[in-house]
Amino acid sequence: MLPSFLSPLILNPKHEVCVAHQAIFQHKKPLGPAHCLWWPQKDASQPPDTVILFIPGNPGLVEFYIPFLSGLQERDHTSRLAILAHGHLNHIPLPNLELNVPNHSLTAQVQSAIEAFDAIQAEFGSNTKFVLIGHSVGAWIASQVLKARKDAVSNAFLLFPTISNIGNTPNGRRLSAIFKPLPRRIISSLGYAARLIPVAFLSFLFSDWPTSQLLVLQGLICSPLAIEATLSMASDEMKTIADLDLALLEDCKDKLCFYYAEKDDWVGEEKGDILTALHPHKESVSIVHDTHGTPHAFCINHGDQLAEQCSIWLRCRQSDYAPAPVIPRTCTLPT
């Protein structure tokens, strides 16, 4: 059931219903292992004709996205869609595995995503369409994969993308202090004490979160290594993600789809820059503006809405025509 580049992993399930397989992608040194989820194509008698590589935000815990990605595959009517969700290095403690020297850098995460894409391409061949989906900083990482492998990528769907000047966004300015080395060490050390916090208390703090998502959160906050990895990566994001790569957007305009929230404190002025830069190409670019109040962290409670939108994009692209232009007007999700 697993492709050759993945190894099976036994973890306590957080979500009661999940058809995805828990797995490990053992990257080349010095990157080390990454936690993955694999949704095989529903028709096991045929190879997949489309494979999605999903790259999460930060924290890069792919289990947060199970409702979203399961909903996306459920909407597939070809039965030949497979999905690989590739978690960020060291963002989850992996049992019975010897970690390499911890590498939390944003560069390492990009390298690991490119390596995962190459493995998918080698496994399934040139007759398969390869689609990238990235959320938040995962959208920026997806853009780097697209940049490195643009001829092999069919499409890239960027959800709530933080692809420029993240340090100058409202949340970037508000939170940048805790990403510095000393605060990181203090905060990550609290992971030992967090092991005493019951899920019931987390439920009190995050009353609108499903229990399954609270269990995923609990796994993060109880791991000092994972906390350090997420904060260290965030520090890199503030320094690395700067000017919008307009040349890449122009070069790959026919492959890109964007989804933005009404209000998102992780996204700065880039929306206007993208609209301005790509407006002449509105026939081939889809930019959707949410009107449902969907938050940046959509994966917690709003995965189904984004699954519907990505399914629409997939169906359009699988039919070899671009979605109806939505620049500059707003496109709403079906009710």
C-alpha cells in the first residue's frame, strides 16, 4: 500500500476515521526522517494519474490536515488521486528512530520537500500529474519546489500563502521576539512541564477545537525538541522570506492558484502586489478571496471548505482548462 520511498510507522491515531497511512520518509543525511501521511488512490488496480504533495504551515504537523486532505480525496471522482502529506523535519517526535543532528532551518525544509517531490516523480513516472499544495509558509516552500522543478509540476495551489515579507506582517512584528534564541530555549523547556497538562485543560483553552486536533496539539507542546524546531524555523522565516518573487509568478502564472482570507495577520501587502503583477494574465490565474470568515489556521475546523475549493481547482486543471477568472472580483465557495 505504501510507495517504495516510504516506511510504515505505528503511531496512536488522533483522528477516529482516517484512511491515510502513517509513514516515514527517510531523507538523505543530514536531513533525517520526516513524518508523512499517504492516501493511496482509491482504485488500487490502476496507478494514480495525479499525485498531490502537500506541505503544511508551521508547525508542520500533517495530522492537523487529515480532515482537509481526506475531504479532498473523498471528492475525487477519478479514483486515481493519491496524496502525500510531508511534515517538517523534527516537528514531531518519532518513536524508535535515531534522529540525525537536528536541522530546523527553513533551507533544510525546502531541501526535504524537493527530495520528497523527486521521490514521487521517480516512483510514478512522466504520465502522472504532480500537484503541489502548500499552506502558509508551506506555500512559500511549495513555490521553491516549483522553482526548482517547474517543468515537472502541473499546478501549485497556495492556501493563505505567506510568500513575502513575513517579518513585516502584523503577526510577524508581534511575535518575532519569541523566535530569538533565548526565548526559544525557555519556551521549549516548558515542554517537559506540558506533559502534565490534560487534554481537558486544552479543551478549556481551545473550546472550539475538536478533540482530535487537541491531541495533535498535545503531541507538539509536550516535545521540547519539536517546540524548538518550530520556533527556530519561524526565526528563519522572518529573515529569509522577503521580497515577492515576481519573476517566478510571471514564469509559472498558468500553474498557480491562490486562496486568501478576508483578514489574515500573517499576510501583508503581497495580495495587492500579486493582483497587480498577474492582472494581465487573469485568464490563466485563479485568485480566490474567502468570504466565509475562514481563519489562517483553516485546518482546525474549516478543512472541508478548502477541500471543496481545491477539488474545484483539480477538476478544472484535470480537464486541461483554467478556472474562470476571478481577478479582481471575489469568488465564493459553494454553499
